[in-house]
Amino acid sequence: MVKFLIEFAKSPRFVGAVCPSSKYLAEKMVENIDFERCECIVEYGPGTGVFTEKLIERKKEDTLLIIFENNKEFYEGMLSQYKYKQNVKIINDGAEHAKKYMEQYNISKVDYIVSGIPFASLPSNISETILNDVKEILKNDGQFIAFQYSLVKMNFFKNYFNEIQIKKVWLNVPPAYVLSCRV
């Protein structure tokens, strides 16, 4: 928790929260993922890995999980926890560069993208790049699952997705919205 607070103080626009997500939010973030059928999951901005832990627990051994963490401290924490896990790739770069890595790993489409990115505080040019790339790399029946602390960016998300389901998670500090989006 202290590490999270320190990283927030250093970079509030990119960390976006003062404490890690709750287990309740993590459950809501992964509840619609069909772990039996998916081949590739991408995670943006895992922070301390609350969602990552759920993804690794539930994914099949041969499902590829690619994690993008821009923050060096959080990235090193993810490496120390998960670098030996099978079919888990941890990349120290921003989600706005995901497409480059997908090409590098010869992955054309992914089933799910799980995002902990604070779009409300992120610079708009970075947000636009990320969501344009999401539309390109997500399978036709894939899902982009993000959480936000407010719905202030809903119109922004509607520019990229045809279908958005919203669920509120009260048992989180602060309460959060889970957006399940389809292109």
C-alpha cells in the first residue's frame, strides 16, 4: 500500500489511484472472461498485480498473458512475482506501444484486454492511441474491460466501442465502475 501511495505521489496522472484495487473489483474485472476458450489476454497498467493474480489463477496454461506496465517500480514488482510463470510476458512500456509488441510476438488479435489505466487523468493523445490500437488488436468478439472511478469519459469510450456494459463496484476505495466494451 505504501509503495502504491509513493508511486501515485510521483506520477498521479499515470498511476491514478492512492491504493491498490480491492479483491471485489478484481473479481468483477475478470468475471466475463471465458478462460476456457481464450488464447491471448493483454493487461494494461497492472500496478501491484491485483487483476494479474486473478488472470494467472484462472487462465489455461497455454493461454498467453501479456502485461504492459509503464511504471518502473511496479514493473519490477511484477517481474519478481511472475517472471517464471509459463506464457506470461511482462513488458516495461506503455499501453500506447502495445501494437508494436503484438507484431514483435507475431500476435495479430487478442481475446481480452484488461485495463487498469486511469483514462480520466491520462493525456488525451495517449488515450486516443491506446483505444485506436485496442480496436485493431482485439478480436471481433473480443472484449476490452476497464475500470474507472467516474463516468466522466463515457462519451470518449463511446467513440471507440459499440457496446458498453457498466457495473459499479462499491467495495473498493474509491468505488469504481467496470466497463465491458465491445467493438
